[in-house]
Amino acid sequence: MKPAVNDASARQDSGGPSSVARRGADRNDRPRRADGTELERDIAGLVDRSTQDLQLAWRQLHRTGPPPGLSRDLMIRALAHQLQERTEGGASPALRRRLQTLAAEFDKRSASFDPDIMPKTGTMLVRQWRGHTHTVLVREDGFEYEGQHHRSLTVIAERITGTHWSGPRFFGLTKRASALVGAAAGR
């Protein structure tokens, strides 16, 4: 077993630029490579680096050491992903929010949540409420209602009704529990 690298030695400069992107750096300022050969060489070079060098690259990227028990292979894969993300661009903010929503709903084990019924960008959601028609436009970065941007349908549903409502349920984007029970029985 190799001794742990202390923080002081991890902060020492190796003399050359790091091949790993730093957190918070602007992706749009990075030039795209003309071909993938340089990226492939950088990724292949990770395998040849010592575990100590990989840990140093991890510290430069995350400002902390790798999690205890993280295998060398997984560290290489994570660093390779960061290199690809730096070169090719990462996930859009809308995709990141969508993934966070899916993860949160999965953690809650919400029976009514179905990611397949999330409307696509540009979809108009229409709901009748107390004699008025309310229209919401699904945008890449949230929702638009009466010319104002909102991050969630729940905020819009509360604004319309004056009380707390589940936005997806208010606009009919969830499956009913009875439909879920019937679907589970048919499996």
C-alpha cells in the first residue's frame, strides 16, 4: 500500500500545465480540437501516470483528494471524462437540471413520476381553471407563463390556484395511482 499524499505535496506545481480542466472554468473559452487524436493521447496517457500523479490531478480538479477507496481505474475514468467534457463540451444546464430532477424523484420513489411524460421544449401546456384558460410554454431552461420565466410548474400552479399544487399533477403530466396499479398487474 502506498503512503497517502499530504496536501502540501499535492499543491506543488509539476512544472507544466495540467491536462485536467479545473472546476468553474468557462467551457466556452476553450478551443475545440480539430481531431480526436490529441484527446485520445491525453486519455491514453492517464493510464501511464502514477497513482500519485492521478491523485494530484484529482486534487487540482476537485480541490480535495479522491474519496477513500476510489480505485485507480475509476479515477482514470473520471479524469478521462473531464478531459472529454473540456474538449467536447459538457452537458447543458437544462440537461443537468433534468438529471437532478430525475435523481430526486427516484430518491423519493414517487409512484406518480414518469420521466417519459416530461414535455419537450416548445410544448404548450393548457389548463382550464375556474373559467380561465392558462397557457404555459415549455422552454429549455424552465417554463414561461404570462411572459414571465419560471423554473418549475409548481410555482405556476400555485400562482394560478392561490394554494400549493403539484405543478406536473395540475397540468396533467403524472400518471394516476390507479393507472399505475393496473399497469403493474399487467406486467
